[in-house]
Amino acid sequence: MLGWEFPPHISGGLGTACEGLTRGLAASGVDVLFIVPRLGGDERASHMTLVGADAGVPEPEVIAVPSALLPYETPAQYEARMASAAPPRRKPKKAKSGAAPPLTGRYGARLMDEVARYADSVAEIAESERVDIVHGHDWMTYPAATRVARAAGVPLVVHVHSLEHDRAGPRANPAIVEIEQSGFDAADAIVCVSRYTANEVARRYRVDETKLRVVHNAGPENVEHPPRGPRRIKEPVVLFLGRVTYQKGPEAFLEAAARVVRVEPEVKFVVAGSGDLLSLLIERAARLKLARHVHFTGFLRGDDVDKAYAAADVYVLPSVSEPFGITPLEAAARDVPVIVSRQSGVVEVLRGALVVDSWDVEDLANKILALIRRPALRQELIGRGRQDARELTWERQGAVLRGVYEGLLQ
């Protein structure tokens, strides 16, 4: 299995989904060798098979391939970051006996070069491994996954957590779209995180629709609900937590906030996350005279995420195109009523949520006001959402994914 991040080092829902799926697979008796670009050293992956160590990392459960790649990064952002980075000064380490040759840490100047280099690195590691299935998560892994599966003569699964069209909309990068298409051509099965995403794959790409499989993501398990103490913020709080990018619809969130505060000026709005639209969103909030009403936290991790949910009275994710959307399930599991866009895969499993079209700012504002003003509606959504989140577990979804594997192997 090839991926790009693993908790606690995440930049979005991809790493969370990979951890959940691998735990679900482990519960179904599947041994997973997971390869990521880098390790932070504090990943908790004891549910995966120990397969050796990359140079300088003692016995990880996840193999690290040194890489400069970051999930969700565009080619332009990658090139700008690499141009400002100091060149590596480390001397190459000697290979341990029997270990895959270590990488020097030299990176290409362009993102596509890095993708190709990653494929070379993974191929070296895979030469010493025997596997039954190769499974790649999102486009940057597809070239590596295709190469390894062909060399090993085993089935290839490619996983669609999001498409370039979801992330970039009309500014989709043709080179990335081409890599996605090549991955779909090579795959024996294309796993999509929702029926919504499967339909988008079939609509936008040349695919054999018999390859498409739907394996929904799941939410957090065993979430504790401590009694709420005195609130630091007495006013109602509406939360947006996610990447501040075109895909997630933060602009619609801000426009709805402007409409809400005209009617209920005491309501507070929180934008928790980072992304390429963050500075523009802050400027837009100033122009809308929302400085007293909107708080920008930046990217949150760990306990800070829990605190954000605990302080929220409403959670909103008005995505333009959301293949799934794990954060609405996280909110529902923590007894926060949810408003999510109709252009989201999570609505297929989170029935206890209010739904809006991503472009209908007026409807979004009205539904926020309804949840603030109508306690009975809030309690109804809290109960239904909690039940939905409890029913959808990673163990169950891991068993569904194992079923996809077994079908290919038969």
C-alpha cells in the first residue's frame, strides 16, 4: 500500500483515511506493508507488519521513502517551495546488508520529476518483498503502484480519495489528469470513497465501469463525550474545519457568515485550517466588516481539533466537490450538528445532516440560523448524526476492502 501521509503528520483527510483503512484491514486478517515519503518517528502503526527499516529509522512499522512531496500541493506551489529551500548537504549513507539501497535525498526541480523518482524508490523496496496486492492512494502513487504491480505480476488497486477536478475545479492540471487516467487504465479495481466520486470518475475519465468499487470512509471510533463545562465563548459558534482551498468552499462559508450576522450579530464564526485561499479569505472578511465575527486559527492538530469541535454549536462544510468528507463524521460523532453540501459523498452515509447546494449561500445562511434558533432541531440532528457515525466503522469498511481484494485474487 502506497500513501503520502500517516497520522499524526497529516495535512488533510488522506492520512486519516489511510490509518483507518489499514486498521480495518488488520482486523480482517490482512498484513499491510505501507510506504510513505517520510516518517516523523512518532507514527503509531503497530497494526501493520514489521518489514525492516529505512536507513536511520529503527524498525518502523511504516517504511519511509525520503521525498519532498506534500499531499494536496500543486506543481506551482511545489516549485516555489523547492526554489526557496536550501540544497541538502548530507552525504549518502551506506546501505545496510540486505536492505534496499538508501536514497541520497536529491530531488528533482519539478513535481512530476519527484513523482517519477518516488516510483524508482518504491520499486527498489518492492524488489525484496512478496505481496498479493498493490494498492495506491491518489494520483502521486499511481506511477509507483503501477510499476510495482506489473513487476510483481499481482493485481493493482488504485484508490480515489479526490480527483484533480475536485481539488482544482476549472484550473485542473492536464498532467495530473493524465496520470490519473493512466492509473485507471492500469488498475484491476478502482476504489472510490463514495458513489458520488465513482460517478465523477465515470463521467470525466475513460474507464471500464466494471472496475469501479465504492468503499466509504468512516469516522472516529470510541469518541468520549465529557460533560461541557463553562464556555469561554457565550455566543453561538459556527465552525469550518478543513483545508482553505477552492474545493472546500470556504468562500461560501464567509458569504453566509455575512448574511447571518446581519440578523444575529452575536454569532461567531471560526475558520480552522490552512490553504492557498487563506490570505484572500482574511482580506475578504475585512472587506465584509467581519473582523469581530470571524476567527482564523490556522491549521489545527490533536487536542486543538477536539477543542474546536467542543466549542462549536454548528459545523459547516460547503464543499464545491467533496469526494467524501471525514470531518462531518468527526463533528457528528462529537454531538455537533452538521450542514454539508449536496456535492459531497458523506451525505450517502450521514443522513442526520442538513444539506445545501455548495453555491446556495442564502440557503446555507438560513440553515445556520435555523440550527442556532431551534434547539429541538439541533437535538434531532445530534441524535441522528451520532447514530450514523457509530454505525460506520473502519473495521466494517476494512472488511469491505478485503472483499475487493479477494474478488481480484479469485
